[in-house]
Amino acid sequence: MAVRILGICGSPRKSVTEYCVREALKEAAGLGGVDTDFFTVRGLKYGFCVHCDLCLKKESLDCLRQKDDLAGFFGRFITYDGYIIGTPVYDMNMSSQLLTLINRAMRPSWLLLQKDPGFFYRKVVGAIAVGGTRNGGQEMALQAINNVFFSLGIAPVSGGVLAYNGASVWSKNIPGLKGAEQDPVGLDMVRALGRRVGLMAKALRPQPETCGRPITGEGGMEEQKRVTLAGTL
Ligand SMILES: Cc1cc2nc3c(=O)[nH]c(=O)nc-3n(C[C@H](O)[C@H](O)[C@H](O)COP(=O)(O)O)c2cc1C
């Protein structure tokens, strides 16, 4: 059975980031045995996580406070084996649209990790950041995305040599395909990253669980659950 990879575009435009994410997905699919889907924040309306923790208290993978365009997103997200996450660089970080999506979607991940600490261990992610400036914060945005996935136990991968944290692209602030074409080296990183995510998703899926045992004691899973729920309003 093919592994499934989801590309997520964190740009509100159909532009360079979307092109890069689609390009990476194409490369992954070219390996064979990889199915891909694409998701974009463009045109969606959704609110911030307001830390009500209703999702945790009522054990829901969806936000129970806000009925908006993210309904059902996390439930679908967790069915994939790999992710390619692209962001435009906004103020030397990932876009607010992407961070809000992550805050909202990932909050209930705790419910899954409580039941199975290894829930995400066989999943893999690669990040792409597109900036208008050559050194405009792509590295920071890539690291910020990788950090989110470290915290879930999803394995961030690089594109290999020259793409250490993921793929960095310099659009020179030109939108669309023309912007992507400004940076052939960046596009090579994007394609390398796509192949790597595909390869790693294929390699990881059949591995038996080895490190998904609960962390116990003070600061462990049970204690964290207790203090998290005790701290909710
Ligand atoms: C609010 C905002 C902040 C930005 N901040 C940065 C930045 O810190 N560094 C940078 O290199 N480019 C920055 N840019 C430029 C975009 O990253 C760049 O134009 C990128 O190609 C946009 O991606 P897109 O075409 O896929 O939407 C910013 C753009 C906006 C709208």
C-alpha cells in the first residue's frame, strides 16, 4: 500500500510557496508508492486557539468553541504518513496563518499521545520557507516549523546537503512561478526535500514500535495530564 503525504501551504496567496509545496509533492510522488494531497490556508477563515482546552476536556479532535473552516482538519491530518509544510517568511518567522492553523489543529494531539505516546513516531515532515530577501529569516521559519513537529514526535528531515533545516527559497518578492524561478538552487532544495520526505515515509512506516513507551514519574505523561487539566479555566 502506498504511503500518503500531505502538503500544506501557509501562504494566503496562490504564489511561490504553493508552487514549491506542489513541486516537492511531485518529487515525492515520482518515487512511486507515494500518494499525495494538497491543503492550503488560502481563502480559509478560522480563529485563534483561545486555550479554553474544551477539546482536551471533552476529548474532541476538533475545536468545540469555534465552528469554522478548520472543522475536521486534524482528524484528516493524522491519517497521513508524511507532511511537507511550506510557509512564506513573515517577519522572520512562519506566517500567522500557518501558526494559527498549527495552534488550533495540534492542541488535541495530547489526547492521542496520552493513549499512545508513539502515535506520531512513524510520521515524517519536511519544511519549506520562501522569503523575499536572500537571508530574510528562512532558517528561523524552518526551525520554528521543525520545532513544532519535534514536540509531537514527528521526525523532521532535511533535504540533505545545502538544505540542512529544510528548503530555503528566495523569491525576490516576485509572486507566482516567476518568483520561484528566481532561485533555481532553492528549487533544487525543494525537490530534494520532497524526495527525502517520500523516502523516509516509506522507510519508517513498516518499522516496529520501539520508543513509544509512556514517560512516567514526576514530569511524565500522567503528571502532565493532571496539571494541564487542573490549569484550564
Ligand atoms: C507581512 C509580511 C512580512 C514579510 N516578512 C518577510 C521577512 O521577514 N523576510 C523576508 O525575506 N520576506 C518577508 N516577506 C516577503 C515574503 O516572504 C515573500 O514575498 C514571499 O515570496 C511570499 O510568499 P508567497 O508568494 O508564496 O505568498 C514578508 C511579506 C509579508 C506580507
